[in-house]
Amino acid sequence: MYRNKKLEEFNNYLKGRKVAIIGLGISNAPLLDYLHDLGSEITVFDNKDVESLDKEILDKIYRYEIKFVFGENYLSKLVGFDLVFRSPSCMPNLPELVAESNRGAIITSEIEMFLELFPGKTIGITGSDGKTTTTSLIYEMIQKQGHECYLGGNIGIPLFTKVDEMNEDTIAVLELSSFQLMDMKVSPDIAVVTNISPNHLDVHTSYEEYIDAKSNIFKTQDENGIVVLNHDNEITRNFDKSAKGKAVYFSRKTKLSDGVILDDGTIKICEDNLRRHIINVKHMNLKGVHNFENASAAIAATSSLVSIEVQMEVLKNFTGVQHRLEFVKEIDGVRWYNDSIATSPTRTVAGLKSFNEPITLIAGGYDKKLDYEPLAGLLVEKVHNLILLRSNCT
């Protein structure tokens, strides 16, 4: 049986330590079990009221007699902890977190501790658009090849409490957001950045902060690391200047001598100007050039772990991810698609470009402080009927 010495040392450290968990959701339930069983002194913090919390979480809090601070000014009592697990919704630059760090607390997250303690190979995926589809494709390819594989981060299951089930041969595929990456001090072995465009500027203090957070996915790699980058995106193309490992590009606009390209409707792997065909996109279920880019990124990320035959089979059979240009139903000759994950102008543009038919677009939501000008021309060109829903957010 594999023995994870780093995990053993960390578990011993947690015994009797004062541990804070900031931000509660159903995914935190296993973490509460884990820390309670180790004998940690737990306090949970959340800006919600008790009535708004998940019942399973509340039951564990009461059963384990865990201390809690909820509601307005919930971080005012974040003082004197050894270790603080922050959720992605809790920004690491909050004054209370900075003050506790200055007092000597370790500020981390469940996903960062997983990366620190996981003994196998990790593949991390981030980007403004396409990361869930790319992550799912990579996971399907790794699994189809026969590797023991776990899916986590923004999707899948919370993996920190599963580390003791894993060994050196296990592969973890992780979707990582800018909020998870902001203060990340460890990078995956293989990092993928699908693209960068303005997003979440209602939360991040600047576009530069957002870009810097995304780049953390590869910044602490060593010379053995691999970073997969979108050559067509100016920001990601230049990330190779700060990469310590090998940069691998994918492109639909440039015929690269090395990397993965979309050329004349076919995705190809290129090495020293030699090109090997992987799949003609007409044989894929996924729609839209943005999904062909996601497929190219997945091929680049898995080329050292998965055969071309397996990559082809997955790409032929993959039907997409829920809420992402998801075909719902055809009624009286009208095809309905659910693209509700398209919560930024760039995502909406990508979805609209996937269709040649007349479109009725139903759109709405709250203002994320993004530039909507790129949508204007495409709305005139593609959309025959526009239905706007007013958000209840104030």
C-alpha cells in the first residue's frame, strides 16, 4: 500500500490546531468530517445567516459542536488561528485575512492543500472561457486510456479529503478559477490556459490582477513542467516568457511548426513541421470554433499520457458539458440550446458564432463591469429576436 508521508505529517500537524473555514457550501461537509476526526479545533465563518446554510452543513456544525460566526462582519473574530481554509468566494486580500496572515496563520484553500499533498501527476486548467469543456475532455481522455483519474477543482468532487486513496500513479484533473489561483503557491505539473479576456472585474480590483491570478497556474512549475497556451490570444501567447517549463501552443490561426493546430477543418499535431491528423471537426459532436480550440488544448495537454486513437475516440463521442451550448430539444422545427454558462460577452460571442441559422437570443443577468461593445455587431448580424431579462440584483 502506498504511504504518503507528506499527508501523514500534515495530519499530525492538524491535530489540536485552531483551524478556520471561511465560506460554507455542501462541498465543505467532507472537510468538516476530516478535520473533526483529526481533532482540530474548528471555527466556521460565513456571511450568510444560519437560515441560508445547507442543512447537512448545519447538522455537522451542531453535532460536532463546532464554533461558528455567521452574518454581517463575520470575519471580525478571525483572530488567533493556525490554519485558515478560504473558499474561492473569499478574496485573499481581505484586510482580516491579511492581518491574520501577518499574525502567523497559514492562509490556504482546500485545492491548494490538495496540490501540496497529492502524490501523483496533476493537470490544471484555467482561462476566461472554455475551461470546463477542456477539463472534461482531458478527464475523459485520461480515463479512457485506463489511468486512475480524479476530477476536481470547480467541478467534480472535493479532493483534499480523498488524498489518502491516491498514489504516485494517480492523475488529478483540476478546473481552476482566478479566485482559486490568486494566492496559489503551487502549480500543477501540466497547466493549461485556454485564453484570457476581461472577466470578473466586478470582483477583481483590476484586469491586471485577474491576469496575474491566472498566470499562477504555471509560475511555480520547475523545468519539468508543461504549460499549454493559446497562441491566438496575445496575453497567453506571451506567458511563455515567465514559464520555467516547456510551453506548448495550440492555434486555429497560425500553422505552427510545433503544437496543435486547426487547419482546413482538421485538428493536427505538429512536430518539427511534420503534421499528423487527429480528427476532422465534422466528426465531432461539439459545435463552434471555440470548442475546436478546447479540443486542441485537450490534445496538447494529454499528448504525453494518451494515445492519438483514444483522443480521437473521445472527441468523436463527447457530447458537451451541461449548460454549454447544450442541445435541449427541438419543438416545431425550432432547436433550443442552453448556453446559460455564457456569463460574459466573449462567451456569448463564441456561442453566437457557432450558428448559421436565424437566432432568438434570451439574455440577462447582472453587470460584471465588462465591455459589451464586442457583442453589438454580432447581435445585429446574427440575432433576429432578442429577449432581455432584467436581473433582480441591485
